[in-house]
Amino acid sequence: MPSAKDHKSSIFVKLLYIGDSGTGKTTSLASLVAAGYHLRVLDFDNLLDPLVHQARHNHSDLDQIQYQTFRDQMKTTPNGPIIDGVPTAYIGSMKAIDRWEDGSVPAEWGAKHILVIDSFTTMARAAYWWAKGLMGAATFAEGVPMKGVRPEQFYHTAQQALMNTIAYVTAESFATNVIVVAHVKYIERDGITKGFPVAVGNAISPEIPSYFPSVALATKSGGKRTIRTRSTNMIDLKNPRSFDMAEEFDMEDGLARFFKTVLGTK
């Protein structure tokens, strides 16, 4: 029977990186490029400009950043906006997680690569539209009744797909570092309000952090942006080296320092 002395620390970081909009989450990824990591970004937000500008400012090699953009196109109708055509963003991202467009396998990239989902918030929305499409309801605007179809079916299908995705990329068998960027949603449970990553509905939001060994918070106060590693009254944070981890890092080099601490490297 294995004992604790036989246990080996993971050589990969699996980070849930949360924060309000405008706190600098995407831009702060530039410090990882400067530290020599190769970023492979599933871009759902179409907001990579600040990251590219910061990496260029740091004189980093921009070839270290690759991305694939996934965004379903919308069109307007008399009943409201709907997807223009078949929803493909979510299933397209699943194909990219399985095999990148250069033919490489993300689960085999290794310790110097990072798969970035930016952001889980909009990925969840793509999963919702994909679920509607599976049931032939993508052409119905939100709130329009659909005979024989209940809206909760869309939520359930999307939620299960998202949880399976999170389980896959956070598993040790997925031999690549992972950062999932997400916005914060405040949910009241048992009379206590806590912040969780935005998903589809509220059901899975409290479950998502349990899959990650590391959860960090991007914050902004008085114009200063930092990465917090210790829990607040409203948001629970964690990492596998809490005794060595600083309470917060400057945003400029914080993610690189976070990775060094988690991995125990100098």
C-alpha cells in the first residue's frame, strides 16, 4: 500500500483564474510568455489584444502564443438575436483540445506549454447554444416557447458537457499545464454569499473549483492590480503550496511567480 513518502508532486499547474472584468486576467498571461512558456489559447472572448501588446512590450517571442478563436455568429430576428446558422464554437473547441490545428495533441504538450481557456464564461455560453442546437432549437430566440422542448434541457446538457471538459483537462493524464480564466458570479447558499466562476445557470458553479488544485483571484483596488492567493470573505482560493505562497503578487509578473511556487522551481 502506498504511503505519503511515495507520493510525487505534480509537474503541471491546473489553475482556475477568476476575477471581475477589467482586472487584467488575460494581460497578466504575458509574464508566463516572458518566463518561457508556450501559450495555446482557446479564445472565446476575442480580447487578446492586451496580451499581445504586453508580450510585445516585454520583447517576448510572439510565436510562443498561438490561439484559435471560437465564437458563434449572431443575427437579429423580430423575436430577438439568434445564432446565425449551426452553433459550432463549443464543439470546435473540443476538437482543438483533442488535437491542435498543427496536428499536435494538447494532452501531450508537456511542462513548458499551457492550455488557456479564455474565458470559461463565454465557453459556457457557447456550450449552451450548442445544446440548443442539438435539440433543434438554435433558431429560437431566448424566451420564445418551443413545443415539446423545455429550456432546462439545454442547461442540463450544457452543464454536463462543461463539467466533463473540466474533468478532462484537470486530470493528471492531461499532461499539460492548464489555466481556465473565468469571471465571478456571487451566489447565496445556505444564507452565505460566495463568489464562483460564471457558468450556465448556478448549479455547477460551486462544483467547478473542486476540480482545480489551484484557484487564484485577479483583483484591482485603487488602480493597483494584483493576483491574490489567499481566500477572501467571499471567494475561496487555494494552491498546493500554501506555506510557501505569497498572499498576493503584482499583476506584472504574478502568474510566473505563482507557477514557480506551485512547481517548486527557482
